[in-house]
Amino acid sequence: MSRGKKITPFKDYEQVTDRNGYEVNYLRITSIQLACMNELSANAFRLYVMMKSYAKGEVQFTYPYRIYKNIFSKQTFIKVRQELVDKGYIEPFHSHKTMRTENEYRFSSVWRTRNKQVIADIINREKRKPNKKT
């Protein structure tokens, strides 16, 4: 017997269309991940969010030039992509430069090991807060 999925509707200010709180494409980023992302530059954060959106929930994905050319110069893209690799948000990519096809990327969880202390501090702070009743 299968269980039904619990659908959490979006708030009015989060909706793009009038679909009774149901949106098709959305991003999932936890508050702890956002706190750890404070270490990223603004461009690296923006690229990560754009990659998450383009990947549509997949771990491995491509991110073509035709998408980022409207957002970043080629040099800026290379710089912030390397920042995401160095800080553990994406894994080193497979370059298909010689084949003239899209590069392959993969999201990584290495950022958690780099930010263990930040995560521990947030968890301890949350444990000390009294539970709010709704």
C-alpha cells in the first residue's frame, strides 16, 4: 500500500501563477546550507542557484554556455565555477571542450565537512531554543 505524498502549498508571495499553491519548478536549499554559503562570493552563490534551477533536482547535470552567457562573462564563469569546486559545492567537472558539447557537473556535499563547526553551532543554537507552538 502506498502512502500519499504530503503537498505543502506555497505562500501567495512565493507563487508565480494561480495554481492553488502548487508550483512545478522550485529549488530546495536548507537554512543550514544557506548559512554555510555565506563563504561564497555573490557571483558564486548566483551561479550555484542557477545551476540548481537548471539541474531540476538531478545530482549530475550539464550547464551549457548558452545559459550562462547571459549572466556572466566567460572569465567570470570560470572563476566562480572554480570557487564552487574549491569550496565543495560542485565536484570537478568533465570538460568536453574538444568535442564542443556541454560540460558535465555534479553537486557535492564536501561543503559540509568544510563547515562542520558552523553546522554544529547552528544545531546547538536550535536545540537551545524553546519549541514554538502553532
